[in-house]
Amino acid sequence: MRTLQLIARALFGRLSICAQTGGLIGVIVGFFLLLGQQLGLVNLSLNEALMLGLVLGLIAWLMILLLVGIWLRYGVGNVALSTLLNAVLTGILVVVVANQVNLLVLTVLLGLLIGIIVGTILCRLCDRSVKNIASYERG
């Protein structure tokens, strides 16, 4: 277990909390999508992929609220809105891209990668907007 923690820290320790959360959302969505594909949920239309991505993103969001908001004690109110946006965007992108790529084995890894990218972008946009608001208030 200690070795697994060291590997995880080495791979993901320098990522922002937004990127880590996005990666976790992507893994959750990818896992549920993989299960669905094993049950015959393949070759979705774009509308079906968008709806499934939204649903899986919302499921992942609820799981993130439990994990980050309650278990890690960040507070549900503090993370609800930002993680909702992250979960919806990540969920939709993972399902749409995975549906197009159609590689069952890589669905969870693809979710991790997409989630980290979405989380990183959202974190940078949030930092930029906070800095703009702060400079506007001072000026």
C-alpha cells in the first residue's frame, strides 16, 4: 500500500486539486462507461453520447461531493459548483471521445487524461478570473 501511495504522489502530487478532481471524475465516468460497454452499450449516436456523458458526469459529481466535500472535509458548499462544472464537462467529453475512439481497454485511462486536462484548464481560468477581480478592486 505504501508503494502505491508513493507512485500516486509521484504521478499526481504536483497537480492542482482541480486537476486531481477532474482526473478522478474521468476515472469514474470511464469506469461506468466501460461497464456499460461490457453490457452492450456501444456505437452511440451523438445525442445519446451527450446524454450519457451528462448522466455519468452527474453521478461522478455526487461521488466527488462525498469524497472531497465530506470525507476530505473541504465542505460540500465550497466545492459543489466548481466540481459540477468539472464533472459535466469531463463526463460529456469522456463519453463522446471514448465513443468515437471505441477502445474499451483505454476508457478509464482516457477518462483520467481528459479529466486532468479539463480540471487544469478550469483551475487556470478560475485563477485568472480571481486575479482580474482582485486587480479591478484595487484599481
